[in-house]
Amino acid sequence: MRGRFAPSPSGRMHLGNVYSALLSYLSAKKNGGEWILRIEDLDRQRCKKEYSAQVLDDLLWLGLKWDNFSHENAGFTPGLSPEFFQSNRDSFYTKAFNSLCEQGLVYDCFCSRADLLSASAPHSNGGSPVYSGKCRNLSANERAFLLKSRLPAKRLMVEDKSIFFVDGHFGSQESRLFRDVGDFIIRRADGNFAYQLAVVVDDALMAVTEIVRGRDLLSSVGAQLYLYEKLSLIPKDSFPQFYHLPLLLSSDGRRLSKRDRDTDMGLLRADFSAEELIGKILFLSGCIDKEEKISLEEAVIEFSWDKVKKEDIFAA
């Protein structure tokens, strides 16, 4: 049993990030498993080393020590070795990408963001328009003409089929790939690999068996299970178990965001002790009946998926 926490270091963690980290840790430890940390810094422009260092420091302040903790530094972030930073793992993503290309599943997409937003899409994937497939069947001449003006992103063709799975918290789910997901980007026009490809490759190669994260990512499971199938990185009966959490919301109903600096860890550490913050999160999630100090060891005992709320939670 191996769980993981995989934050993106694009700013200081906020209460929603820490909530996900804590519950993923508690779920792994409740089952006697490991809990590893991976830094998802694919976006080189937004993700910075100082933010990665803050993530590690904030987790350790809370008492959440990852099982892949490294005592070696060698010029890198203390506490985590380089192979657990996605920015150092392009060779693995390239191998997976080439496998998909060899299967004839990848095509060039020249659509801009404005093109995607203006296209009419009856369904959406996590709030984003489902791709229309506009570039799927471009002729060689059309592709050659478009290449003169812009570099393409790379999209993965999906099949017109349903993928069924059981979320550990929200139960039975169906993802109709063509309708709900659409052909999705696996490599951006700037050459960076996309989240969907990287997260599947990493979770497979790092032997992750349980994934706990916010319900905003529930809609991405279909795409990720499809990638697991096409890449054959692990047997189908070994796919990870997903658990999705209700979101933490601000008082006006917004999802907590790094951009808005809602309850970031700098403010939380000034206002709470680690045990007070653990108690607050357990109370908000429904695992304990009142907000009070609680140790991490006690939190493992109190935690149960049966207690965790299903509706989104107002954090303030």
C-alpha cells in the first residue's frame, strides 16, 4: 500500500492543499502503508525551487514526513532527491510519449486557447471544453501549411467507449471518453509534457496504489485510466484506487486558491500550532465532532473514510 501527495510548487500551499496532504497521509498510515512526496513542477515558468522548499518545510512543520525522505542534499532541495521532481523526469515521459506515437494514437493540434474556448462543446471536462477533434483528420497539406505559422501541441486520440471505475469515496463512476473527455493534450506546443501523461507515468513507476486528491480532479480519472491501458505500465488489475475529497471553499463559495492567497501556510502557521491545524482539518472534514488540538498519532486513529463528508466544505 503506497499513497502519495503531489503538489505543484507555484506558490505557498493553502489550507486546501494541506487538507489534501493530511487526509492522503492519514489514509495511507491507517492502512499501514507508505506515503511518498512528489513535486509536480512541469511548468518551469510558474514553479520555483523556493516554493518547493516551502512545501517541504510546511509539511515537516505539520509532522507529515514522507517515506521517501532523503538526507542527502548535493545542491538540491533538502529532504527530497531529484528523481521525485517531475522537472527531472522527461526521459520517462519521452519513452511513454514515443510508445503512444508508435501506436498511431498521437496527432498534431494547432488550435489556440481562443479557438478552444470559442468552439461549441455540449459537455465539459472539469470545467474545460471537450475538444472538438478539429485537428484529428488534417490532411498532409493542411498540416504543412499550419506548421509554417505555429508549433503544434500533441493530442491523444480517445476511443468512443466508456471507462467504469469505483471511487473510494464517491462510489461508481462512468467516464464516456469521446463525450466527457475528448482527445486530450499529452505534450504542449512548448515541448513540456502535460500533466495527464506525467502523472500516470510517475504513479505507475513509483508503485502508487492509492491516490487521494480533490474532487475537481475526479473528471480526469477516465483519461488517466485510458493512458494506463495504452501504456501497459502495470497490469489492469493493479491500477491505483482513487479517493476524491470534497473541496474546501471560502466564505463566498470560491474554491481556495494560491492566486488569491486564501489561508496560505504563512498565515496558518502564525495563527495555529500544528496540532490545532490538524484538529481544524479533521473537524472540517467530519472526522471529529469539535475543533480541538489533536496529535498526528491520534488523527490516524480518528480518521475514517466513512466519516469524511461528501459535500463541499466552507472553510471559514
